[in-house]
Amino acid sequence: MRLKTIVVFIDISPGSQSRLDYAVKIAHRHDAHLTGIYIAPTYWGASLPESYAIGSDAITELTKFYQEEERETSKKAIELFNTAIGNEKISAKYHIIKDSEADMRLKSILLYTDLIIAGNPGTNGLPKNWSAEAILLATGVPFLLVPNGWQCQSAEIGSRILLGWNGSRESRRAITDSLPFLIEAQSVSVIEVDREKHSYDGDSRGADLLLYISRHGVKVDLDFLSSQGRPVATVILEYVAQHDIDLIVLGAYSHSRSSEIIFGGVTRTFLKSMRVPLLIVH
């Protein structure tokens, strides 16, 4: 099972290059087409002094200034994209989209991709006022968030994967959407925290779950963990550190939307404190 179309959001922050390098490695491994998207920011209205521009000449000069700023930042973003590709023999192209046009143009691109990659937190390459969760819910496309400044320690992407499991529809979907990564991983740890709290029947020791995943050729282990009253996210993050995990896979919104905000308590905590790439699905 292979990824064939990947989208990566570009920006000109220091963390963008490592994100691009990560995307290129995934595209190369899967012989996938890589699309880079740079959202050109709308500068007008960004500062107080410009509000005092009076007269056609002053407004014309200010407009020229911002147009030049947009050209320069776009040029830098494309240079980053081309540098990341380097001599890699992969199919690739880029789009420069004005922030004001994102609502109109982006969805038609994102609907036809297998994976979306962006940064986290802060400077992530996404349009202003857009979020990973909004895109995930609008498209259903798996979303890979790479911590800004993350450096992959090997040529392998996702060699040691942690997959969160709680018997929900979302965690089941996470298995399917992450199979391109699971199949090629050196090890996959399926983690279930406080199993006794989950309301599904049968498979008391996870035998059916392990059999299902292993039939795809995945090397998998199942660990049952107890939170002992601590936050579930804390338990998982400790496991990540102890086992040198380099990719976390989670199903988003695995609890009621009425009681969970954004991605839900666990995923929301991961977004604030993630140290390794996080693949979220819905």
C-alpha cells in the first residue's frame, strides 16, 4: 500500500526546511508526487502606520511595497522547496496561493491527495485562520504534523510507530489510513490506556486486533497501560520517550464532540507538547 500524492505546506520560517526534507523523503520512498503549497500572506492592514496613508500616490507606493514583499517571500518559499527536492528524482510541483484566495482554491487540491503535511505549532504554512482540524474534518485526508525544527535521525520515516487504540471508529480508521507507514515500520506499538473503561465486547487480550493488523504484514506489539489517574496523554508521551518512538498515529475526535474541544483532550495535549511527528486521522 503506497502513498501516491502528497501535499506539503511551505513557509519561510526556520522550521520549514526540515518539514520539506521530511516530505521529500516520504515522497521518494513511496514514489509519490509531491505538491508544495505556499500561502502568500496578505500584508495590507498589517501595521498601524499604513492606516495613515492618504492620497492616491501614497496608497500606490504602499501597494507596490507590499506587492514586492509578496514576490520576495514567494521566491524564498520556492527556493526552499527546490532545495529540499535537490537531485531527488521525484515528481513535484508547487502552487503559490494568496491567503485571500485560499477558501476558493485549496479544497479542490486537498481533496485529491493521500496525505497532507504541515508544521506545528505556530508557523505551520497553513492559511491565516485555518487549522489542521478544520482541514481534516473538511477533507477526511490524513494529516501529518511535523514539529517545527524536527530533524529525522535516519533515512527511515516512521521506523518506530506508536498507534493509539481505544476501540473507537476513529482509532479503527487510524489503522487503515496509516497502513502505508505501518507496513514499512521496523516496529509498531499499539497502545491502549485503561482498557477497562472502553465499551467494546470480545477480544479481551487484543488477539483479534493483532491478527487483523499482522495480516497486512505489519510487525506489531500490543501494550495495555494504566493511567493510575494521570492524563492519558501523559502516559502515552512517557511511552514515546521510553521507546524512542518517531511517529505517533491517533484517531481524532474519538470522544463526543460535545465534551471534547478541537481534537479531544488527548490529541489537544499532543498538539501542545508534541516532540515527534503526529499523524491524525478522522
